[in-house]
Amino acid sequence: MRYAETGYYLEVDLSTGNVERVESDPKWTELYMGGLGTNAKILWDRVPPEIEAFSPDNLLIFSAGLLGGTLAPGANRAIVSTISPQTGLMAYSMMGGFFAPELKYAGYDKVIIRGKSPDLVYLWINNDKVEIRDASHLKGKGAVETQELIKQELNEPKAHVAAIGLAGENKVWYASIEQGRSSCSRAGVGAVMGDKGLKAIAVRGTKDVNVAQPAEFIKECNGIMDYIKYRADNPIKNVEPIFQNLGSPQEMLLHDEKWHTTGFMWGNARARRKDFWTEEVEEQWTSVQESVRKRLISCYNCPMKCGGLISVPGSPNYMMKCYSKLTYTMAAYSDLAFGFKIAQMATEYGVDGFSCPQTMAFALELLEAGILTEADFPGMPSDTEGRFYWLLDRIVRREGIGDILANGTYWAAQAIGKGAEEYAHNNIKKHEQLPLKLGMLNPVYFLMYCTGEKINITQIEGQFPQEPFPTIESREEFIRDWIQVPDEKFKKYFLDWNARGENSNPQYPTPEIAAELVDWMERMHYIDDALGVCAGLSSFPLKPPYHIHNYPRFFSAGTGIEMDEDTLTQAARRNRTLIRAINVRRGMTRADEKPPEDHWRKRFPELEKALLDVYYKFRGWDERGIPTKEYLQEMDLGFVAEDLEKRGILKDE
Amino acid sequence: MSKVKKIIKTITVDIEKCNGCRACEAVCSAFHAEPKYSTINPERSRIRMMRHPLKDIFIPVYAGEYTPAECMGRDKYIIDGREYDECGFCRAACPSRTLFHEPDSGLPLKCDMCEDDPPQEKPLCVQWCINDALIYEEREEEVEEEVQIDDVEVGIKSLADKHGIDKVVETLTRMSQKS
């Protein structure tokens, strides 16, 4: 018997209509844990670099995490992995909600989709019964609407459905997959789903998930619940409201948007508005949010309330999480009422809340600069908000200029030329980033931005405060109950870190310390993403309930496989290295590892070179950012070294 | 029948505080697993959410008595502008639906307030609902003594309703001879 995991993958070939239930290799659980880790192993083995995003041989993998569907609070993440049409690299987008646990209860750890269906279909997984069903009547339907229609036609109100909207059907390179209150938004996973002719996956499961050592496991789960209660009563002091609590940033709860609206950039990641947040704005925005937000909601088996049920008069209800209420608002220089209204359409169309608004603002900048002209925008209204609705419609239908914009700012700029490239200024590895522009380089963030395989800072950062605390007393108070540190030395690094003068950015944390800090943060994200635990209870917020000291006990009690801090750390590093190898094999180089040129005003080329050199070395990679043969062998990834040698990427010296 | 003093256990459900997470279902199924906490499967839970997020419907319902026959309850209620099926509120393990039946055997499920030895401070669903949508209270009442039928009897009764008592007796006899 397998514990925590079901031990089965569902293999679906949409070209032939073949469906198979395949037993997975238990050895993989020790090596790669599950979720993201085993997804990466499958992509490495089965999707060589010659296979492009829209090849029928590209795989689209929906995976639960190893602890998904167990009693571990917040173990509800679905990890969707494929090759991204936008970056050409591995895409691993993730979502919370209810899909992954339901998949486990249906008896599967993963659904692995290959091939392409000639007609639009959806997949219906009902325990052992799996059907590929016609979806021609769902063509063009919204992603939220589709979920409801499928549940109705199956007469299964308890099914959970992941669906694409028009953007996915039309292969917009930043199309999302929507499910309940959650979505996989980044890197164009929805476009791959659309390319495969797959409108949705519906799942319903009524089977057991087993754990190996029930008494130990429940003890750990109760510990998490107790700590969540403790943190609710003890918010972190000396930080902005957004950093004080657990969960995703509490955007559906909080009204105070001073930090975002005055610190983040408006338009196409362009302008800061330091004086924007006034009492009048606060009053107006508070009343808008209170009037449209019907309830604070959560994902499966999690007491947090990071999402909101939103009801805008005149529009169908939808669910929102986190920051998308501001991305459209700020890209259009508009207000919160507009943000909530357009986000409803964007959710139905199924587009990424970072890439899409930035691309629309980018188009309007090009118009203003004369690089694009009125002729490129026939019939576009004159007011900014009307323009955003108009552009959104063109993009998801790939009509006219929308066809170019549907590939994101990098590729649109390449297609448009005439200096448009300069306006695609907020990308890393061709992918739109948070709209943030800062002064002094932060060495830890520099490394995370440059080297993170997720290409998305919010999925890399966490744990270690973003800024030094002002006084020694406040730092000492912070470290007093900092049980999450992997090693006591991290407390000293924090104590020594000053806002200015000696031991301040960019020289401190030193490259050596910065590498250790990045390693800690990455390690926690890689464990979360393999176990399927939400970063909001683990790697993302300060002082989370899950950490390197209790995770091994969850692993061991859940699976019955002995795991300690060292072996768990080793497994996380193995997964990190394997994904790096996938991307290196797909042509990613050191030259790609840089932040947007204007991310920091003050840059330090020599220091930045030292940071990368030291970090690569720390990781066991050579100066090109490629894992060395020796390190790969140490990581039980000898097969990766062999392949990289065969391809001439690694030279046998 | 004589009057006896009895501890009445109640759970107050405040649906405005529910975040829809279904931790109540999850922990209930784990607590009632054999051995305790060894499996999790919301379908075995004795509390289920009547849940329609887009309509803002989040109502936990507890499993009540087994009933051999379905009722006429197909009415609708509109409360605060939200439309509910009457059937959804019902606690019965009834033949018209799979709710509150074991998924494999079809045997009926019933909330037992997590009776345990030593006793739990509160039912597990209440312990795990830290948003306080479920509030547990005990009070003492004088009630008429009644004979409680045990779980095995309820289970056999439901099998008899489904397959006929003769078939059940025949099967039980055969099984007891084998063992």
C-alpha cells in the first residue's frame, strides 16, 4: 500500500483517445517527493528540448502534491507543468482551490496529458471511470461559466473543474487555467491546454487517501492549526500590514493599499505615484471593496481567507485572490471599481493578472509614442477604461493588434520593432514581472530575480524580511521566537543588517550570505511545491507554521519513508537542479539571468557578477550556471549529466 | 417511560463565518477512520457542506438518522435572496441520494459528536473550525428515556431495507459458518 500518495498517474492521449492508469515508481517519492519534483522528472524524461510548447508531444501535467488531500492544513495545491510558449522554458504554474485533493480522492496523483484533440473536448474523471467528452457546446464560454455548465450537465455539484476561457482556446501566451477561487496564471499554461483542444478537466473522487503513521501525523497537523491561531493573535511588529499575517497577501481583507499604490508602478510598470493614497481615496476604495465583496473564502482544508467572492452589480459573480484587484486598476491609472469590474471579464476570458494589464498599458504607451498609430486600433474608445476593455477583447480573440499583443510585451515588441523593444522593459526571460522599480540594489533579491526558474519573485521570496529593521531592539524582538530558521546563523545575519552605512545593501548581505539566504527561501518553496502545501502557510510569509524542522516529520508520518532535515534538503536541491537542467537543455544561459534593466536605479556590475559567481558555485553549478557533472552525480542525477554531455552542453574534462 | 438527566450536545452553525474550506469534512472523516486518522475521505464524513460558492451558499449539514424511504421534500427556500433546495438542509441518510452513506458499502453515516475514550473536549469539526462557524455547547436537560439502537443494528436495518431481510439473514448465516 502507498501512503500519502495514491501511487497512480492517469495518462491521457488526446490524439488517440487512449486513457491509462499507470502505477508510479515508489523510488521517485524518496528522490523527488512528488508534485513539482516528479513533474520535472517526467518532463526531463519525456519532453526533450526539440519539443516546443505547441507540439503534440509536449506534456501538460496536472499534479497534486505528495501531501495533497491528507489532513495537512493547506495541502491543496495543484502544480501544472509544461513547456511555456512565451519563455520556451519549463512552466510550472500552481493553483490552490479544491482540484488537487479531489484528484487524490479519485485515486490519482497526476493527470498527464499528451497529444492534441482535433475537436474541443473535456476530460471527466469520476473515480475509475474516465471519459473524454465533447466540448463543442462550450466553445467560447467563459472559464467560470464553463465550470458551472459542466457540473450541471454531469449533475455533479461536488465535482471540481479546471477550465480555460477564450484566451486559452485562442492560445494567448499568458492564458490561465481557472478553477473555483484559484488559477494557474503564469507562463501560458492555459495556451498549451487550448492548443491540446482541452477545454476543461472535471474531477470527482470518493476514495481514501491513507497516511502511514496516523497518530504522529495528526499531532503534526494539530501543531500547524495551533500555530496558525497563535500567529493570528500575534501579528509581526515593525512591518507593513501586508507582511504581518499568514496567507497570501490579504488583499481581499485589507483596505489599506498605501504600500502597493504608492510603492508599486502604474501604467506599464512606468510611474510611481507617491502621493496617490489620500484619505479621500481610502474612503472611496474601502466603500467599493465592502460593497462588492460578499465573503472571504479559502481553499480546501485551510482556515485562512485569502480569496473573496466578488459581486459587481450588472456582472456575474466571480472569485478573486490576492493582487489582481490592483493590477488592472494601476495599469489603467484608474480606480478600484474599474479593477473589480474588468477582473470579472479577465477571469472569464482566463488571462494572467500580471502579463495582461501590463501588455495593454504597453500598447497604449506605443500609441502615445507614435510607434503604433490610431490605424492599429480601429474603433477603440477614447477613454482609458474603454480602451482597456477594447484591448482585452482584441487580445483574447487574437484580432488585429490583439494578435500581436497576445504573445506578451517581449514578443509583441519584437514583432512591432521601430524601437518598441525599449517599452518591453519589465521582463525577465521574456516574462512580465511585478510592476516594481526601486532605488538601491538588494543582493538577495537580485539573485532571486535572476536565477529563479519560476521567473516570478513572489514564488521565490519569503521568510527573510525584505528590509532591515530600524533598531537593534526591534531586530532582537523579531528573532526571539524565530523558530523557522534552518540555522542560528541566519539570526545573526538579520541582526547585523542595517538600513544604511556599514552592513547595508548592496554590500551586505555579502554574496556568500546572500547565497545562503536564497538557498533557504528556495528550499522551502521547492518543498512546498513538491508536497503541494500552500506557500501562504509556508515559504511566503514571515514566521510560517511549516518549516524545515517540522516538514520531515510530516513527510515520514505521511508516507512511511524516513526523511530528516538533511535528506529533505537534499531532495529540494535535487528538484531545483533538475529544473535548472531542463532549462539549460532548452538553451537558457547566464546572459538570460538578469533583472529588468530599470528594476533598480543603482546598479553594481562587479558586485552583480560576484553575486552570480558565488551563488552558482554554492549551487554546484559552473560559471555558466550549468550544474557540474560532479554535483549532478552527487544529487543522484547522473542521467542528467550523461544527457548534457551527449548534447555537448557539459564537456567531459 | 421515566425521565432521566442527559447532557445535550449542540453545535451552532454561523454560516456568515464559514470560509468554505471543508476542514470539518476532512477531519471528521479522519477521526472516524479505523485506525483513527489513518485515512481521509470527505465522502465518509458525517458533516458535509452544502456548497455553491458563486451563489454564496456555504452551509455545513450534519448526518442525522437513517431513513429507508425518501420524502416529498423537493421545495425551495429563498433566504436573504439566496435560493436553497430543502433537500440540501436535510440530515437524513436517505435512499434518494448518496449523501451520508459510506461510499463503498452504502451503509448510512450518522454524526456521533466524536464520542471518544477519553472524551474529546469538542467534536473534531468544531476544533478544526478556527473561524468559529461551528460553536459547540453542552447543556443538561431532563428527557424521556429511550432505547438507542446501535450502529450495527442501523447498518443491518438499511441492508434489510435494500436487499430484504431474508437475503441478509441468509448471507449472515453463510458468513458465520465460514468463519
